[in-house]
Amino acid sequence: MSLPDPYFDPAIGDLRNLLGAKSSDELRLLEPQAVFANELELAEVAIPRTNNLRELCAIHAQLFRGVYDWAGRIRTVDIRKQRTDAAFFLPVGYIDRAAGFVFDELRATRGLRGLPPSTFVERLAYFYDQLNYIHPFREGNGRAQRVFWQRVANDVGYFIDWAKVVGDENDTACVTAMEHDDREPLVAMFQRVVTKAN
């Protein structure tokens, strides 16, 4: 028998939240609006560039401020996508250590600095897949990752046009990478949306 999810509010059938949402539909309506407003404030918040889990947590905390009381905190339960056949993300007990390995490896590449476009895209897909599998937060991992990797890309002269990623393209590519050890869809996605910054 699985343990109850401490993030789940059975009264609304969704995650407990600070928005006053009284149903799952209401939360799905209000949450993106609040996150968008919080994202617009990112430049003013000036989150330190550390290229590690501390920075990713700070990004998540800003994006989901006023939405979830656990914004910016590492999840305490094992999770998977809402498909019965979905594989679980990394177990909770390994998150800190695995993130340390990934960010140490990113540091060893000097934050993807000095790479030609094709290599940058391949390495970005690799790191994106690794961090997606770690999935450190109960919700909002993809949105926090997008901000994080855009910051990394900006630092080394690249731009990621996330607006060109439509529908379930990102989710499908991530599932293919994680569950089938095939990053080609992720690479193809990034080849289409990554450009050299002007």
C-alpha cells in the first residue's frame, strides 16, 4: 500500500496550494497565471548564478512563490508522470547526490562554454535529460529547468526559443530519453529552438 502524498489536497483533487483554488480545474487556471507573473520578476530578483541545485531551487522558489508553500524545496515523495505505465523519476534519497554529479559535470564543461552549435545542442540535451530524470520538485520541474537552461545558454552566447516547443513535444522527447535511453528527439527539439545569440 502506497503512502499518502503529503502534497495532495483530497478536498480539491489536486496539489495543496496558496491560491485558494477550490478545484483541480481552478488550480490549472490560476497556477500558470501566477507563475507567469513571478517569472516576469526574475530579473529584479537577481538569483545568483551558481550553476547548481541551489540556483535551480531558487528559480523554482521564485516561479512558484505564492502558489505552493513548498516552492523551491526538494520533493519528499517518489513520483512519476500520471500514466499507469510511466517509470518513476529518481528516488528521493538520491536527489542531492545525483544532482551533485550532474552539476559537477556541467562545471567541468565550464558551463557549456566554447562549444560549436552542434556540440552545444548535444550536451544541452544530455544535461536536460539528466536533470529531468532527477526531477527534484513535486511539480514545476520543466518550467524551472527552462529558466535554468536559458540562463546557462545566455552565459555562453546561445538563445533557446522555448516558444517554438509546442504541445507535448518536450514531454514526449523527455519520456523517450528517460524510458528508452534515446535522446535523439531531445536533440532534434533543441536543434530547432537553439540559436546563437545576437
